[in-house]
Amino acid sequence: MSFRTKIYQSELARIDRKIDLKPINLEQVEALWSSRLYPIHCQANPKPKSPIEPLNKQVSEHKYPSEKANLRDSLSFGGKLFQKFKTGSTLKLAPTIKPDLSAAFQLLWREQFNKTKDNISRLRKLSSPELIEMLSSAMSALQIKEIKPRFLDGKYASYSFSYQSLSEYKHIGIFWNEDSNLRSFSFAMKACKKAIDSNQDITLILIRAEYLGNKNNRGYQLYHQIFNNSYHQHIEPNLESVYYLKTYQKLANDARSGDLILNFKPLTLAELNNLVYEAKLLHQCSLLQDLKIVPFDINSRKKNKETQVVEAPCPQVKEFLLNIVKNHHLLGRQILTQQSKSQFAEVEAAEIDNLIQELCQEQKISIINPTAKVEEQLVCLIPQQ
């Protein structure tokens, strides 16, 4: 299989043509800074005298003595300067506060996760080879070793992979099949039967949410023969699990191409994996829990079917609020509420206000001017020992 055939169609466009961006001059640098600062200037009172305030022309001249700059680098440099200004280090008002990389990353993850939810409405929107590749990639990020692609032979090889389970000391083959055609499912079960007959030491895990057929279907008969009263396992994935896998895959693809920017700096794949692993973001994926890749967490599972009304995810909202303040250090209370509402549309503004008060009581954040009008209140981070 060529390298190109391993890349999803949605990712091919970015490598069809190479575009070299020419250096830009200092006027163009300032125009970029001005465009990024414009929404903040619109809210300022009194209005800034310069379109790039609190930045200035002298810093760009000092940074780029040749009067030529790389477009991405100039945006990154301007962002870093603005971040320093926000924390007070530029004006010598306070010691420099190091940006919280984990908090910034969790905000980025939540943003991408919500985009994924908007784009994928059902499992069948993704092919089985795409799904198995997403799962394999996520397991690699969780430091699962000895993952080998193409556990099955023939047509269904790209639907499968195997790995060595260190906790149970056994060889596990995973086969993800969401083909709705029952004739195709019959051939898939034949491929699975052949694989386990030729290797008695392997444990087969079938991942499938699609219909299995009935006792009159050959595929179902083989399925029943393989999985009934045996150590082989069938797991039914849910859409929520796919959101986690797809979110990680998108960020991983961006990291490989150099397009994943965090705190004005590109993240490598290794750095991304460290952040995902340390924040345990994939631990909430129920499919990975069922596979015993991550610990089972009853709190992250939906207790009933999709018809049940799901309670507002208050712990997630609370963590999101804290991460925003950790990332910005100082921001308006209204902006904090609006950003949270944009990511958790189902949560009422009153509940967000209650969570802000809880964080204040826990001495994690503080409202600098609590007696002022809500629209004028500022929220800051309380440094922890």
C-alpha cells in the first residue's frame, strides 16, 4: 500500500500543491496585528490611539531589522507580546505568568470536539477502514505497544489490526465493521473464522453497531458460532466514542503537517500525545473503556438510551471555565460566560454563573470588582501554591 492510499480523501487537498508564502514587510505585519486586535479595540473605552496598541512599531523593527518577516512568525510574535501585556510583565506590574499549556490545549480540544459533533451525525458517515485507523491512532497516543495493522487477510485487512495486551498477556485482534450489507457481513465473519481457526491463541474483538441479521442469515450464524459462550467479544460503539477518536485524529493530522498551533507555537505529534495522555482526554471514550485500554468510568457513561434527557455536564463546564481563566489570566465576566455558552449551548447562563461562584469559593479564581455591574466585572486567576 502506498503512502498516498493511507491518507483520507479529506486530507489530500493540502498536499496536492505546494504554495510558498513570500516574506511580508513591516506595514503588512502591523496590518495583521491590527486585524487581530480590532475586536478588542472595539470594546475598549477609551479607544486606543494606535490600531496596534498595546504593541508598537518599535518592537517589530527590533524583531525584524531586515524589514521582512515570515507571516506565521509575525502572528506568533505579536500574540506572545500581547500575552505578556495581559499578564502585566510588559508593564512591570507583576511577575511574568507562564502560560498554562495544558489549559490552552484542553480549550483547543473542546473546540475541535464540538466541530466534530457538528460534522458527524451518524457512525455510517465514516467508513470502517477510517474508523479502525482512528482507533489504532488513539491507542498509539495512549502508549499501547506492538500495534500491527491488517490482522485479517484479503478485503477486510484494512478493517483490522492486532496488538499485545500487557495487562492480560494475550494477543488481541480488533475488527471494526459497519457495513450494512448482510452479504458483506457474512464474508466478514468467514474472514474472522478463518483467522481464529489458524491462530488459537488470539482473542477476537468485533466492533459493530450495525444490524447483525437473524438466525436465517449465514453471517449471523457464523457470528453466533464465534461469539456465543466464548472468550471472543462483540462491542457496540456509540457515536460519542467516535467523536473522541475523530477529534484526536484531526489534531494528530494537523500536528504531522505543522498546522497545530498552541500558544503561538506549532505542536509536534509527540507533544500532542503527551498533552492528551497527561490530561486523560481519551479516558472519557467509552469504546476505549470497553476495550480496557483506559479505566472504566461509570460517571462518563450514559445510563440509558438516547431518548433520556441528559443532565447538563456541569463538571466539564466548570473545568472549561477554569481553563479559560488559566489561559487568559484576566478577562471580563461576560466574555467568560459567552465563551462557555458557545461551547455548551445546553447549559443556562444562570448555571454558568453558579459555577463561576463555586470557583471563587474554592479560591481558584477571583472577581476583581464584584460590586461593579456584571458587564464591567473582571475575572482573574488565583495562583496556586
